[in-house]
Amino acid sequence: MKPKKIPMRMCLGCGEMKPKKQLIRVVKSPEGEISLDFTGKKSGRGAYICRSSECFEKARKARRFEKSFSCRIDDSVYEVMSDELAKETENN
């Protein structure tokens, strides 16, 4: 039997390929709303970051989310995502 293939994704912060389950999906919904998707099941365009605020900040500074979703992202959206990420890392 063939071992199950582990889906890999690249972190927008550090640029490392990691198993999808270790990363957090950032999603742009069809309505254009951008949010963190901890379940990985929301519909829309996805991008991935490590579960660390460092990678989030790196990706934010380099405007990698804006490049991957090809749109301008408001600072308030980043604040909400940053808060959600902080809560998520506290809980784990």
C-alpha cells in the first residue's frame, strides 16, 4: 500500500514548505472579505501562514497577502487577523 501523500503548502511569512495541517489558512471569500480560516473549509482563495505572529507580520510587511489575493487589504483587517491569531496561539 502506498503511504498517504501529505499536502504541503508554503508559508507566506517564512517561505518554508510545511504540512497543510500545521499552517493557518487565510481566505478571501467570493464577496472579497479576508479572514483567518482555522477549519480550512471556508470557500474562497486561500493562502497559508505558520501559526506564529512573526510569520504573520513578515507576510504583512512584505504585502504578500495583498499579492496573493491581488487586492488592497485594510489595516483594520490585519488587526482583526492579528488578534485572532494571538487568541489561537494562546489556546494551544
